[in-house]
Amino acid sequence: MSEKNQLIIENAIKLFSKNSISSTSIQEIASESGISKGAFYLHFKSKDALLVAIIDYYSDLITKSITNKAYDDLSDREQYIHKLTDLFESIIQHKDFILVQMRDPSIPLTDEMRTSLKKLNFKMTQFHQSHMRQLYGEEANLVMWDLTFMIDGLFHSYLKFLIYAPVVEVRDVVHFVIRRMDSIVDGLDTKQALLSDELILPFFSDFYEENAQETVPSELTELKAIISKLENKDELLVSIDVLEEETKQDKPRLPIIQGMLLNLHSEASLRPAIQKLVTYYQLNDSLFND
């Protein structure tokens, strides 16, 4: 992104947070950015195009926080705490975006805006689920969707509070939230999960924009991360290697993908990621039922 585009985006967000989107004109955004109205259209063809760029800009900030490799040598818990802290601080630093959403909760969304928001939601869900699997182990898979919505609710509630009333340290909030999740996991009966893959995944595409260039490599990376901690990792990684090669083909052979996923399915900890690939490729779901 060019410096000028970033300047226009940041100025637009500030104006939207003060005056609302509908009340802010392109002329005002251009003037705030030190350019003419005509020059604005050299960067963004419309206000809707600017809104898409704002969502993508915000998504990039979040992605940088949750994919930070600087913490890879830390324990799973410390990685999650550090990344959540970075995420909180990044969002608070750019809080005007949240204020825009609060001011205009019923912004008319174009298809392109919806796609960008779906991708962002998908990234956040993957982030939380990946780290909760690492923290809470195999049993957490049985209540993963419930845990996902719980931590997402806690996250957004405290985030809104910190935006308006920064009276506590972000890191203290993150530690507090993780400890509450520990308590929730300890108290959950995994046999009484409210939500499950069977309920959520049929509607998966309604919530998240699944894209072969992003989703499949992401799930394979998730599988490799889990396998790396298993005793029989060498055997399982052979199937991952075959999957990686096959999914890169213009016309992947579904029987081969299905066979490799069935090879991995014996490991319960791998099943949530496997199920997403089963859904994506529309494989025979009955073969993957226990």
C-alpha cells in the first residue's frame, strides 16, 4: 500500500468516527488528506472502494498481530497471551475503526465489503481455535465452537471497555480472560456441547469466505503443527506431503485427498482441521464419522 493511500485511509477513518460515514463527503476526506477531490479518485474510485480498503487495512493490522513469529520459541500459553496482547493494543491504537462501527452499525455493505469481513472473521476464528487446541488438548475439540464464541464474546466486550475506559493494562485483561477460559474449560461437560461441527459447518460458507489459496494451506499448516507434537509424526507427515502436492494441482484428485485425510483421521486431535477440508472439497462426510 502506498503512503498516500494509507494517509487517505487513516484520515477517512478519523472523519467517519467523528461525523459518521454518510455525513462525511469525499471532498472532506480529500481536504483532510491535502489533495484535491479529483486526486482522490486516482487512489479510490468511490467511497465504497475506500471502505473496502479500510476493512482490508484493518484486517492486515490484525493479521500481523496474530501471525507474529517473534513468539514461536515461547510456550503455547505465552504465545497466545503475547499475540492477544499485541492484538488488543493494535486495535486500541486504531480505535477509530471500532468507533466507526459503533456510530454506523447499519452500514450498507456491498458484496466486496462482506467478503473482506468474512475473511477477517475466518482468520480470527482460526487463530482462537488453533491456540485453544494447543492450550486445552484433545477434549477441547468436543466443545471448540462453544469455546470460540465464548472467548470472542469476552474479547469484544473487554475491547469496547478499554476503548472507552483504558483504566487497566491490556496485558492484565488478557491474563484475566485466559484464566476465565481455563475455568470455563474445567467446568464444561464435553458431552453437553451446545454447538458442534455438524451444526456449524453446513453454514460455514455463510460465515466465512473460503478460498483455496488461503483456506487449504492454512488447514494443512494447522495439521502439521499438531502432528509435529505426536509420537508417530513421521508416518502422518507422509500423508501431509501427498496432500500438499495434490491440493496445488489445477484439478486435485479427490479420491487421493480423501484417502490421505482418512489416513490422518485416526488421530482425534486432527479431526477439526480434517473436517474443514472434507467440507471444502465436498467429500463423503459419512466416511469421517466415528
